Amino acid sequence: MQNQSDVISQNISSNLAIEIRLATLADLSAVALLEQQVFETAVYPDFFFRQAFDLWPDFLLLAWQGSQLVGYILAAPEQQGLSRLGILSLAVSAESRGLGVGQLLLNALLQQCLQTTQQLWLTVAPDNLPALRLYAKSGFVQQKFSEDYYGKGEPRWVLVKHLGGDLL
């Protein structure tokens, strides 16, 4: 796994430099704010990001454009270990959507877990077409559909990606 000082710098276009790096403790308030802006009603509470940082520091990756946080991805291993990793959240700021930030974050996570993880999984709302396209492009397949995954009227697709050295 990478150290917290390690950075993966990538350019999306000639005008847009995005830096992907592991979160630090000082970043957590910006992550919580982005979470609220992106998801509005169904958000993780602020303290959750501190707990996630403590438990899974290698799987909380941030996308920065200069001093602006433009996205994050958070994953966590299942109880059995790192062989199955669940993506808990991927968020991209409204002004950065469609620019490839989500793909960069997903690719960075894949690089983080490729040696230890055999399968990634996540859930996505069936009406979140941009997310469904991103995950399909990245090799995720629909495993099952649940009409009430998060409770009555909260449908989700469960998507999975098997890893076998086929890094994006």
C-alpha cells in the first residue's frame, strides 16, 4: 500500500491537472463538505469519515485540482479480509462531473488493491445513469437488483468487478 505522502498526479486534459492522493486527517472536513454537496439528503455524517480514515486509510483517495477537493472514493474490506472490497462512496463535485475525475479515482483505487483484492463490489441507484456508465466502462457487471436495498423505495443495483490483473 502507499504511504500517505504518495501522490498519483494525472492530467485529464491539457487544462485540467488532477492530483489523486490518500486522505490526511486535515482533509476530512473537506471530504464531509463534498459529501453533503453531492448527496444532499443521504449523507454520511462527519464523524464517519474520521472512523473510515482510522480503519481504512489506504482506501480513502482524494482528487484535488489545485487546492480544491473535486472528488473522493472510499472503499472498505469485507470482514473476511481484503479479497473482497466494497466501494462505499464515490463523489465528484458538480462542476467536475463529466471530466473523468470519477474514472481517475476508480483507477487509483484499482491500483491500490490490485495485489490483494479479487473482487470489488458496490451499489448504485438505477436512475444514476452516469455512474452506471462509469462502472460498466470500468468492467463492473450487474449482479443483482434489489427494490428496497436501503429500505422501502430505495432500489439499488449491486455491481461487481472481478480483478485478475486487468487494470484499467
